[in-house]
Amino acid sequence: MLRTLNKVSGYIAGIILYPLKSLFVNFLVAAATVSIATLILIGLPFYYARNAYNAADERKFSAAVFAGIQTAVYTLTIVPLFTGIALTIGSIVAIYDVVNSAYLGAVDGYERGLFYYVLKKAFTKFTVFSTSLDTISTLVNQRNTTPINQHALEELLVDSEMDYTNLVDVPRPPKEVPELFETTEISASSDAFLTENEINEAQKITGLQAPLTQYKELYKRLSFINQAMDERSRNTFGRQQLAKVILGKVLELHQSTTVTESSTKSKDFGQFENPSPSIEDKAQQLISHLQDPNQEANFRKLVKVLTVKHFNADCINKNLELLRLIQPSNFSKIAKAIHEEPQKNQAIANLKRLNQHLKTSSTSEHAQLINNAHTLIPIIEDNTESLMLDIAGIKNTDTLAELLGDKDYEKNLPKILQLFKEIHPDHFGNLAKLIRGDSLNFDFVSDKTDFVSSDEIFFLDIENPALMVKLYEYEPNKWRPIISSTKIIDFANLEEWLTKNNSHPLTREPLDNANPYELNGVRYNTKYRIYPYKGFHSSHELKLLAQHIRTTLAANTPPSPFPRPSTELSATTYQETSSQRFFEPETPSQPPGETPQNNSGNDFYFQ
């Protein structure tokens, strides 16, 4: 009853408040236009009069009066004309805004309710109610910000052969921004890390206390990540199999009941009025999500490719590949992700081009793809807002994931069936991730002091661990990690940030040209690099610290009476291979003829 009352009151309030807010905002825009015109009419003659007064050698007052009158005549002729045109266009746009606001108010009010959304939006938002103000705001933001060049980003997204399923769809910066992500795994080495005996010996040397502390602290942080990754790899398959078994039992329970088909329909899930799929179809969709962990990455990639402006042959081929992989249950989710008007129009135009291409080269396989594209177009056209914050859906997703992972599931089958009827397929991606346990779980940690439990920059869950390291250029085109600069992050958490920014989320340093690093009075160029984390050997800083400590121990160890094999230890170096390539190898080869350099005390600075 309260839900219905909230929807009805929201519907009425939206139809009334949104148009009134639109009128008010457009009135302010018109008033600002008139004010600017008045300022020009009054200020411009005075400005030219003053300039003429200062420039004249004699008869200054006469020259000033003449210049002022002349300018006033020009402005009185031109400014009112352009002001009238601007106000006329503004009036037409305002009428459109009022009508559109009434429709938007009805949709928001019915779907989101009065108290949760309509009142807040009516009193706090401005640009959404005025096309003119939104255009002005967009132009100002584009002028005052320096995001990564969108055109270059689109070209790279189209031309890239990067495996998005493995990289979790991290966008590339444009070509003028040097490479940032490293994709090649660092080769493992059995002697890269300190033994217990070496640690004990290092503790006896005063000069090694600082690097040893840094080594042990970083090793401890990485060990938690290793344990969580091992725990996930052991349990993921078992969780999937258990969920499939429980879903099978749920289907048996559903088929044995006398519930009619109409009672199996989902509750209200937003503006898409399409009937909910059957329980059997939903179960199959969820199982597909469980078996394909790349569904979410493919979904994000399809959204990107659909909205690019330069929709060429490569784009069409990528769309064909992605449309084969994306399930129809994700179509409404795709539409809700493409919620801004320019993106919607671009996506619809690209889908129509794709359809035309499919028709000219029609095959039996293309028939289903044509149907998918035809289905997706009206869904995108009808969508007006992004995926709403469905609190009930999120809560049900968490509860259902917990129940589908419970070995003692028999007593909960009726509850699981009811929740499964109510959940919308839009939530299947998140549900599958929760069931598989994609996010690293640190419940195994008994001592909760000083350990990594989340992304160290964004403070979010970690699914795809990586290391962000700040490097300094100790020699031309040779780089070493700055000690204590390694941060454990998640690849996916950087996606949205890097699309709009080329700066560190915390320090705001440019990632490719960070603040200089000062060591022993010398300033060095710096940059950031991001390495996928596969184990201890993925950390350059850990290897560098181990090599430094081992080298110092060797220098402080008396000669042995027994012959020992000579081992040459070299510092980890970073060789730039191409200024135009986005990815570079993590362990570049040593240039021919170059002697490896041992670490010295001057190469380290411990804060």
C-alpha cells in the first residue's frame, strides 16, 4: 500500500515539479542572456570611449564622445537583434524542456517514488531541466578540463587487439600518453627472495634495518593477497557446482507445485514492461553467467564499442563477436548503461549500420544476430535513465548468493525459489560473481592488524589484483622502483577513472610524468606503471630490496675457505622499448654489451 502511494504521489509530483523547475531554470537562462546583452550595450561604448580618450593627443573629450556614440550605434543595431534571436530559440527550447520534464517527472515519479528521488532531483538538479544550461555546462567543462582525448581513445578501442577478457577491459590512453599497463608476467626466480637465514643475518647489520623492514612489510602485504588468491582458486569450482545442484532442486520444487504461470512473473523492475522470463529460462541464464566469468567484461566492452563515433569495419566485426557472446538477458542492462542522450543516439545509429551490414551479408548465423540487434534498438530508445539503485534487488542478490552457497540447502529451497522468482536478470552478473567468490576474501586472516583487505587506492574489493609502482629514471631510459611506492590495486577499479583522467587518484600526479623524485640532492624523472599480480615475483620492489640486502650481506661476509660459485646480482632495470606502444614487457632484456650494475647504497632512499 505504501509502495503504491509513493508511486502515485511521485507520479503527480513529478508532472508538476519538474515542469515548474524547468520553467524556473529557463527563466534564469533568459534573464542571464538579457543581463549580458545589457552589460554589452552599456559597457562597450564606455570601453571604446576610454580607449579613444587615452589614445587622442588633443581634443580628448570630443574623441571619447564620438567613439562612445559610434560604438553605441553599432551595439544598438547588432546586440538587440542577436538577443532577440537567442531569446526566441531559448523560448522554443524551453517549451520542449517543459514537455520533456513532464514526461521525465512521470517516469521518475512512478519508478522511483516521491520521497526517494523526485523531491531531491527537483530541488538539487538544474542542467537536466534545461537543454540550454546543459549545453553551456558541457562547453565550459570541456574547456576547463583536460581529459584523455576521446577521439584517440575511441580509435584505440576500435583498433586494439587486446584481450579484454584477461585484462578486465581497462581502457587505453591515447598515443601521446606513454604506456601505463604491463601485461607480461615477470619471470619467477627461486633466488629472488630472502631465506630465513638471510633475514636473520640482515637483522644483525645496522645499515640494513630500513630496507629489511620495507622488505618484510611488503612481503607480508603480498602474502595476504597470495593466500586469498589460492583460497579463491580452490573454492570457485566447488561453489559453482553446488549452485547448479541447488538450482536443479529449485526447478524440481517449482515443477512440483501448482503455482500458475502468472504468479512466476517478476515484480516491478523499472520502466521495461517486458514479462519476466520463466524460472527455467532464468536458471539457464544464471548457469551461463556462472560458467562464463567474462560476461561482465564483454558487456562493458559492447557498451563502449556501441557508442564510438567512428563505426568502421573493425567496429562491426567486434560487434558481431560481442553480440554472439552477450546474452539477451543483458540487453536491458546495456540500455541502462547507455543513458545519456548523445550516447543513446550514437548507439542506435551504430546498431542500424550493423543491421544493414548483416542484411547485405546475410547467413543463417546472422539471422539471430539481426534479431538481437532489432531487439536491442527499441530497448535503448525507451530507456531514459541509468540503472536505478534497486535496494531490494541488491539485498535479494546478496541473500540469494548466500543461500546458493549453503551446503545445508534443503530447508531453504522454498525461500530460494521465491527469491529466484523475484530477482531480475539484470542482477545475474553480480549474483554469479558473488557465488563464484570473484572478490578476494580475507576471512582466513586471524590477525587483522596491518594487512591488505581492499584496493589500497580506491578502497574497494579486489577481483583482479595488480601492483601500481612509481619508478624513477636513474639513467636515461632505465627505471627503478621507488621504495615504499608499491600499491596493491584492482584492475577494474581503474577503468572509469582512467577514461577521464590521466592522474593518480590520490596525489593527482600525471601518471606518465609524475612529480620528480629527489635522492641525495639529485632530482629524477618519474612515472607510474601497473603490473598484473600473479605472485611474489610480480613485485619489482620486492625483488630489488632482496637483491640489495643480499648484495650487502655478501659484502659483509668473510671469505669462505671453501670454493663458492660466483653469482652476479644485478639491479632490476626497466628499458623503454617503444614510445608509441601501450604495453611493454615487464623484464626487458639487457642491451648487448651493457654490464649489469649492482645496487649500491646510493640507489636507495628509505623514508
